[in-house]
Amino acid sequence: MKDKSNLRIDEIIDSVYSDFFGNDVLTRMTKKSDREKMDALLDEKLSSIKNGTPASPSTEKKSGEKKADEKSADSKAAADKNTDKEKEKEKAEESVPEADAPKAAAGSTPEKGGKKEPEKSAMEELDELIGLGSIKEDVKELVSLVKMQKMREAKGMKTVPVSLHLVFSGNPGTGKTTVARILARLYKEIGVLSKGQLVEVDRSGLVAGYVGQTAIKTQEKIKEAMGGILFIDEAYTLNKEGGQGDFGQEAIDTILKAMEDNRKDLVVIVAGYTELMKKFVESNPGLKSRFNKYMEFPDYTADELIRIWEMNCRKYNYTFSLEAKEMVEGIIKKREAEKGENFANARDIRNMFETVITNHATRVAEMEDPSDNDLTTIMTMDLKDI
């Protein structure tokens, strides 16, 4: 203990406060018993300083024990406080939708109304697709059948084996990839697939140019698709006839083996032109036994293509002058009526839309100070080259 014989009385009192309570004495002197103990300690220290004798060991020990107790209480209070803060933080984070959690953590302003639009279910997305009435019914029937088998299995009843592998046939741009992506989500929602992703691939993503490499390349795509759907576009190109040194059959054999080994967590969809897909499936007994469910995607009507055009415009905040709108509708109707073998349905509409907005951007970019109306309105001069 420091020699306090030369200290002023206020310094002595401060020293006692510090010894007994620590530095935050003024905030901790609340209990009567504490004040009495402090007074007794003060009297003893004053007496010891006056007589030149140190305070008794027992008093110093009690003082040390008191400080230790106070420090322990401080630590516990701080720990409790931190725990409460952590709980409050976790509660706040749990109240934020998962997709918005990074925004909330960064202190971003929430969206209008404080809520984000809920994500649509896969079935809602399917219902909102333009056209495809027969395909929607086929998908719903298949999902209902699978759900029923899952329910029976959960109750210990016998189940009928249902092949989930599909053949999507039809012309380009009829929505095959879009429906496959939605189906992957539906299968995940009902517990058939563990992840629900769609891995889209064609011949170039499966077949290599050297012996032994095709199997490795194909297995990599299968691994990527595990828990979801492997979607093989223009699958008939895998068995080209008479191609010496072609390894497409190796890819087919690898896929068939994976379908057999991973029946519970891998779905394969093969897609392409109707007649070519029939020949492809019938060319191999293994393919024919595993792909027994066909979905035929019809071409879009002119009215459906116009609705797809309007949907793209709304999606990207474009409007049309009356003259431009009438001209676009006339062009679409003419294309649908005169469609040839290269007609690509919705894909043609998307390409046409991209050409128009490129023409619009070129025109508006030359304006010195374009208005909001200039930035969003398509005019007849923007419809060239379509």
C-alpha cells in the first residue's frame, strides 16, 4: 500500500473509494451495507495514516475480496448484456427474409412498405406462362402422381414406380427450357429432388474428341446436375450415324448408367425436334426403356406471340406509339402465317425485340436532352430491319 501520510483528506477519501469500489464508485454506492463498510474502512485508514501503521491484513483482504466480487459482478453483468444484445441481433436478423439479409446487415433502406415481394412458387410461374395449355396439364398431372406416391410411401403403402425422365419435343422457342427449369423447382418443392437446379447442356458439353475423355466430360455434367435436372438440348446429335471416331454413344452410355445409379436424385430431360427425338429414343433399347413419357410443345399462335412481345415491353419499361404498335402486330402475324422450318417462335420475338430497342437506343442517343418519354417510347422508325 502506498504511503498516504502526506495525502489531503479529499485524496484519502478518493483512495478509499477506489480501493473499496473501484473507479466507478459514484455509480455503485447504492446499498446501505456498502456505505457502512466504506465508512468503517475510511475510519480505519484515517486512523492508520495518522498513527503511521498499515491497515489490518483482514481489512485489506476484505477490500480485495470486495473488489474481486465487484469485478466478477461487472463481468457477469457485461456478459449478460452482451448476450442480450446478441439475442436481439439474432431476433432482428431472423425477422428479415433470407434474400434481404445482406441488405439489412449493410444498413440499406428497406423496400417500399418494408417488405419484399414474396417469391412466386414454381406452380404459379407455370400458370403465368403464355400459352402451353396442354403442357401445363401434363406437368400438373405428373406432379400430382409423384406427390401421391410420396404420400403413400410415407404411410408405408406400396408405391407404383414412376419414371421422372422426360422427352420434350417441339420446334425451337416453344418454352422447353423454361418448363424444364420450373419442373426442377416443382420436384424440389415436393421432395423428389434435393436441390432443384437445371443444368442445360448440348452435344458440345458432353462429347470430347479423344478416347476416354467423353465419359469424363459427361460425368462432370452429371455431377453438376445431381439433385436436379440434366437438360440435354438437341439430344439426337449424340448418335450421329456413320461418324467414325464419334464418341456420342459413349456419352449416351455414361448418361444411362448415371440414370440407373442415381434414380432417386437425378432427372434427365432430352429435348429437340419431334421426329428427330422419336428416332433418337428408338435407336437404343436403353433409351427407350427409360424415356417413356413425351411432352409435345406446340408452336405459339400469332396472338400468343403478340402477348409475349407485350410482356417483354412491360418487363423492361418500353411503350409504343399507336402506329408502331400496329406495325409490330402486323409483322408478327405475317411471320407466324409464313413461318418456315427456321421459325423459332418466342426466340424470334426476343431477337426482334432486341433489334428494336437497339434501333431505339441509337436514335435517342443522338438527342441532346432526351425526355423520359423519349427514353421509353418506341416509334415506327425504330422498327427497321425486323
